[in-house]
Amino acid sequence: MISIWNYLLVMGITLYVAFMYHSTVTMLLFYMEAALFAVAFFSMVFRCFKIRGYIEVPVGIAERGRESLVKLIITNQCFLPVNHMQALIVVNDIMRGRKRRYLMTLPTVPKGESEYIRSVSFSGTGNYEITLRKLRIYDITGILFLNIPVKKQGAVQVMPELHDVPVRLTQATKNFYGEADVYDENHPGHDKSELFQVREYRPGDRLQNVHWKLTAKQDELIVKEYSLPKACPVILFLSYRPGKKKQLLHYLELVSSLSFSIMDAGCPHYVVWYDGATADVMRIRVDDEESLFYMIGVLMRVHWVRCKEDIKERYKGKYRQEPYVWALTVDEKLQLYKEKEMLIRYTGKRLRTSLGQIELLL
């Protein structure tokens, strides 16, 4: 199978030989090559206007070490099937700056829409762009081909591996009370801005909490119970200075494991970092798996820049009315600080082992 330019070169050589040696047979061969080229070329061009390609990634999140499925959708508006076609898929590892190419051979593509599935592997944790770069369409004889540029993209995030960190909560953390936009669904509190429920009066209830309108309608005392804000007693500060890309991957794995373990211990917390794109301190609340994976996905897209001032002071200036119990800080050397005390320096290559060395008392 040869390209159009190579085929034209063969035709030129045949024509040259026919003129040099005044060969009728060679000239007849040239005419046959020209006729075949015309039929093949115009059939390919016609198909190029009738065929469209798209790429879809059914699941945009993948685990490290596992393959992900990519769906290739080909729409053939031609009345004839395409006997042979190839698709070039490029997987771009954004964090490492590496690219991997997959050449996918498609069987006969009938008229209408067809779907093809391909498994794609990833080199490790990070953000990946999966691009359908081009379609290669062959002529009806299978001799010539023509490339159609496409550039349709999908995205996949390969999450870092989560490790367990021993965490034990103190009474100060468990009983922490503060302002928050999230409320406990199971326990009432004293925040009058949010109503938890109304119920019958019980001995010991305060008269200030009586719902007088409902009491008048039902001829019995009805009491209002207010909501309990689920404030965050722990703040996890990310003090990261950009360095080697492998260092960032270890850092994300460490931060994700710490946040996961604190969340798993039943402690809602904020993850705070300085974003170079917005030139401001940003934060995400983590109190369940959904918010945890959302936080990890955001951190993998952060434009990391070293904050010129202390990130804790910057945070306190932005959120003045929100106290907390403990401040944890993780720097680019994988050192964990509790307030100003350094607890441990984790090892990137043996992160799973080093994470279980000490119990984190919060």
C-alpha cells in the first residue's frame, strides 16, 4: 500500500521509460496506471467528504495501572462501505510531556454510524489528552490511501494511589463548633439561620424555641430545632514550590492520602493552596469521597506557584471569621508540619511504608 505521491512517481517513471524506448506496451501500462489512479483518487476524495470521526472517553477517571476504554465513532454518509480504514490515536501525558501513538485498524465501515472500542494504557498518575489525530482512508483497490486530519479530543485523569495514614481525633476536634455552609443531617444544633426540624415540646425545652404559629394551629406546644453546622476543625495547607514533575506526583499522592485518611476518620477539613492562575488562596472542603475525588482532580490541574507570603497568614486574612483547631502543612520536601512542629518527612519512593510510621493526632 503506497501513498498518492509514490504512485505518481511510479507513473512518471513508467511514462519516462515509454518515451525513452518508444515502447507501446509501456505506454499502454501507463494508461492503465492513470485510469486506475483516477478511479482510486476520486473514490477516495468522495469518501473523504462523506466520513466523519469522533472520539469519546466513557469514563474520565481511571486508576493507575489499569487500562481505560476509548470509543471511536465513525459516521459514513457514503452509499458504499469503506473496505479498509485506519485511525491514529495520540495519548498525551500532560504532566510528563510524553506522547504515545496507537494505530487502530478498522474493519469494513458500513453506511451509517459505527462504534469501535480500543483499550488505552497510561504511564502513571496525571492528566491525559486522548486525541483522534487523523483517519487514513484507502481506495477501493486497497493500493492508495489519503489522510484526513481530525483532532477530536477526550480527557482522562489517572488518580494517585490512596494510602492509609493512622489518624486519631481528639475531643477538641470532635466537638468543634463553628460557622459553615454545610449542616449535620442527623443532629440538631443552635444555628438559628437554618431550621433542622419541628417537633412536640419536651420537658426542658426553652420557651424561646416554641413555634407559636404551629402551636396555635395544633393546640399543643411545637418546638423548633435548629441545625448544627459542620465546621472544619482541620486545615491542610499545601506549601508547594514547583520542581521536578516526578516530585509533584509524589506530592499529590501524599496530599491525597492525608486528606483521604482525615476524611475517613470522620473529620471534615479544608485543603488550601495558592493558585498561580488566580494569584489567590483557594480551598476545597473535603468530607466525603465525592468531594475528595473532586479535590484531587482540581489539584492535578493547578498552576503551582510559590506564594511569596505565608500561606497561613494569607488564608487568615481572607477567612477572618472562620477559626480552626489544627493547621497541617505539607511542603515540597514531603515534610508534614502540625502548626510549627515538623512531625515527619515522608519518603517518595517508599511512600506507602512511610505513611504508616506515625499516628496523626488531631
